[in-house]
Amino acid sequence: MDAKKGSGSPGPGGSQASATAKFFKKCKSATFQIDGATYTIVASSPEGRAACKDDSVVREKSSGFSETRASAQAGVTGVTHMQSTSPENGQLAKDAALTIVRRSSSKSKSGGNQTINLRENPQDSLECSEVGDDITNECDVVERMQSVTLTSSGDELDNVDLATDNLPAVDTPDACDKAAMRLRSLLRQLQRGEISAEILQKNLHYAARVLEAVFIDETKRLADEDDELSEVQPDAVPQEVRAWLQSTFTRQLATTRRKADEKPKFRSVAHAIRAGIFVDRIYRRVSNSALMQFPPEVVKVLKTLDDWSFDVFALAEAGNSQPVKYLGYDLLNRYGMIHKFKVPPALLEVFLNRIEEGYCRFRNPYHNNLHAADVAQTVHHVLCQTGLMHWLTDLEIFATLLAALIHDYEHTGTTNNFHVKSGSDTAMLYNDRAVLENHHLSAAFRVLKEDECNVLQNLTRDEFRELRSLIIDMVLATDMSFHFQQIKNMRNLLTLGDPQVDKSKALSLVLHCCDISHPAKKWNIHHRWTMLLLEEFFRQGDLERELGLDFSPLCDRKTTLVAESQIGFIEFIVEPSMAVCADMLEIVLAPIAPPLQCKNTASAGGQDEAAESGRSMSVTEPTIHEEEPPKGYDDKRSRFIIKKPWITCLAENKKIWKEQAIRDAEARAAAAEAEGEDAENPAAAAKD
């Protein structure tokens, strides 16, 4: 930085002017460079700071803005004046001032220069001044512009209401403005010593939550979409498994979904609890119900519906291959949705039959009506056994169950990547973005628009909009390419001191985890699902070979490593997802844990109470769930804990797959050795 003396004359003003000039004698200006820009700070006396050639100070008292002349000299991109007192009646201030001139090596791209005046009084107008010999032509060109008030007026800050009763939500744009204004007001009152500790603490807490919300939004914007796969060591999993994880669970083309215009209505936990009785109290045998009749074999299977490893294959066998019809009807009845939203039972039966037919349209080994029923049952387990249902309104429960039932409606048995690579009509329709998920939603809501299938016909317009928004958010979140971003965002949110979890995002994570949960079930169920899924992959590989496309990962019947693929799926996808989901549930349910501690017992009296509350009766017998550790509060950790039956299943299944992988590797080595021997002795091989 070099400093140089200014050459301007002191101007008129007598002895006072001389004294002022003497005061600035040693260093009248300073020039320095920062990030390629040159800044000059010039100190001038009031007499030495001449006005522009044309008087540029035109005060507009009504608006607080002013017109000013701005420098258009090449290279001068900003001029800032700072002075200690404000001019009055349109006259220049009589005190000394500092002028900062910012010079750039290139001309401003905007075509004009910007002048910002940093003053305490926001009504002060901007000024142009001569700054030494370098910018004597500063005021030659006039540009009309409005000054930007950088700070609020003193009167406005004094009149800020610091009450914290009716503040906007922390994740809204208005919250940022409110928090900023309150912080300025707090600083002003702290200087005067007029603020109470309680008001200061409440407002600082609100401002901190606003900053956390801004941090979360910025984190989501900057989320790395390939995320955690980059941290996996190259030799941790086979290349084919790594390619499958990358192609399935990361986005090949970055997209950002817009937030819903309207967020779900958040009602109090007390209202949610008052609106419904715990599921166990509304069970009743089908013989006593006026609703759809269930075969005895189906009733028997549905008695185990609360189990984590519920056998949906047994339900399909008992229910004439109609698991969606019976399970969907039973769930909506158990939670009282049929009564609450006035769903005609006959209409619901028709709707469920249509959904079931759509799942069977392409005769998929895996993505079929059994998968839909399995995911819906897993969602029910989370709602019921963790107590999540008490955190939700009736409408949110209704949306969650419907989303689970239709989340893969009319699945083609091929992946989104296949649709994009093959240029299918569906990919063209949805522009290669969440192709299947968009189709599931669109096709299902088209069914709901039909008069004979519209189970939503008695919802109000606001209820329909809220339910539809929730279902769309949840089903789109089942797109596996959003997996890492979804998990990372929720994990980051839960690390905050006082995380505020959006219900839509919470339910989206629950549905996504239930959609990929079969490795977390008992081995006999998980292994059966795995073989069905691989068969679906192999059929896609056969189709890719016919179309001349490259094999997608795990789609080649001859080379796929089954055990290794499942080990990678469990370790990198399922286990982290279930862990984050469990952490989220424990955080959101902790405030309502005491009501959940008071488990009820099923009895005839409980059934009478359910009838009086307006809830529909279930087709199954009551089930008693005793409260036992670790559910409840853990004294050592001082936090609410939910049961996690999937942890044991994941560990056991992974152990079995690792043992299978060793056997498969030995078999491949033996086959390769035999093939080498045959190559060395072709005559013996031909004889064999």
C-alpha cells in the first residue's frame, strides 16, 4: 500500500480551514489493492470537498431516495462517502469526510457505476466529490440512480415489537427479514441498556433457528449428488456392484424439484391424539363388521399384520392373489379413514381392485401387487409400532397409506435408466426425470378421478390439495437416484441443536426406507424377494441385449454376483437409511413420548370406545403390545428410543450373504481351474 499527499487547495474558510488542512497534512489519501481492485481513501475538509459541477444533491423527503451524479470515468466502479453528520435543508455537511474510490482494471459489465453512501441517517442524499488529481472528471457524466438504505432508521428500530408470540415460521423468507430487523433493534437497545434478558434470549433463539434454516436450505442447494459413493474404497465392493449402486442410487443428470406451493397443515399433537384412538382399540372380527367380508384364511393371516417380518406371500396365497385389496382395505379401516373421510366401502373395493390390476399389468416378478402390499404393511408397522401415527393428523395418515399403496402403480419392470436409454414414450413424456415415479402418480390420480373409483370425493378442496401434495412428495422421493441426497439432507438436519423436521420430508423418508426394506426382514422373506428382483433385472438384461443396448449393472444373467450385490446393497444403502430414519423418528416423537407410554389394552370396552369415537372397526382381533425396554426413555442417553427389529435381521442376512459369497468365489475358482485344464488337454476334455 502506498500513501500520497493530496494536492487540493484548502479553499475559503479562514483559520478553521487552515487548521483542518493541517490536521490532514500527514496522510491525505491512501491507495491499496484487494483482489485485483484498487481502492483510494481520501480525507478532505468540508471546504476542500467541492460539489459536483451541477448540483447533484436533490433530496426527496417523501421516499427517502435521492438523485445523484455517478462517475463514469473508466475504471472507477464505486465511490463511497462517509461523514459524521448529516446535511440539513439540502446543504452539504460542514464536517470533514472520507471518500473511498474503488477502481477496477476493467470496465463495469453493468454499463454504469454504483455509488453507496454509508451514513447513519437513511435520508441523507448521495454526493459526488472530487478526489485528488486522479478523478477530477468524476462528475462529468450524470447517471440517475436511487440510493439504497443499508440500515433502518432510528425511529423504525425503536418501534420494533420484540414479542415472540406470532413470529413467522423459521423457514420462510419473511422470517429472515424479521430476524434481521430484530437483531438491529436489539443492538440499539443494548447500547441504551433498555433490553431485558428474557426478551433478548427469546429473540436470539429465534434468530439462531432462522440461521439454521438458511444453513439447511444452502446445504440442500449445494448437496453433492454422487455423495457417499466417492468415499467407498475401490476394492470394497466388486466393480459391477459399485456400478449398480452408482447408476441406481445417484442421479446421472442433476435435477432439482420445486417445493410444493403449500405445505401441509401442522396441527397440534394433542389434536392428533384426540382425533384417533390407538389402533389396538379398534379391532373387531369380520363376523361383527358391516364392511367388506374377508375369507377366514385372510383374517387368520392379518392377525400378524403388526409384525415387522409380515409374510405378504402367505396373504397372497390366502386371498386369491389379491393382497392389495385385502390389506389396503383393512389398513384404511383400522386407522378409521373409511369413517373419517366418508369413503363408501363399495367404492373403496372397486378402487383397490383397479390398483391391483395396474400392478399386475406387466406381470413383473418383483414390482407387482405383492410388493405394493409389502411396502404398505411396512409403513403400517412404522406408523403403529413406533407411535408415528400420533404425530400425524388423520389426513396425513390417509395420504401416507394411499402413497404406499400406489407408489409403484403400473411399474413396467424396468428401471428409469432403461427408459432413458431406450427413449421410451414414458421417458419422453416426463423428460427423463423420475420417469416411473411420475407415471405412478399420474396414472393413479387418473384412476381416482373416475366416479366409480374416487375414494377422495368427500374431501374438501383444501384437504384434497394437501393430501395430493403429500402423496406427490412421498412417491417422487422413492426415485432411487435421489437416495444419497435425501439421506444426507436429513442427516444434516438432525445434527442441528433443535431440528424442526418437515412432515412431508419425514414421511417421504419413511416411505423410501419401507420401499427398500426387504433386506431388513427375516432371511426367508428377504431371500425370496432377492431372487424375484434379480429375475426382473435379468429380464431387463435380456431386453437390452435384444435392443443392442449395453447391459445395465446386475442385469446380465451370466456375470452377476448375487451375494456381493446384496452385501453392497445392505452396507451402503439399507443400513444407513434405516439408521437415519430411526434417528429422525426418535427426535420427532420425543416431545409426545409421555402419551405414548400409556399403552392401552384391548378389551370389549375398548371396542365400545372406538365405536363411540366414530372409528371404523377392524377385521382382525385385538392385539396387546406390552411396553418394554428399550422403548421409552433411556436414562443413560436421556432420549426417546424406539424398537428397531431390523437391526438383527440386517446383521443375520449380511452374515449369510458373506458366507454365500465365499462359497461362490470358491466355485468360480474351481470352474476356472477346470476350464484351464480342459484347454491344456483338449483330447481328454472331448472324451469326457
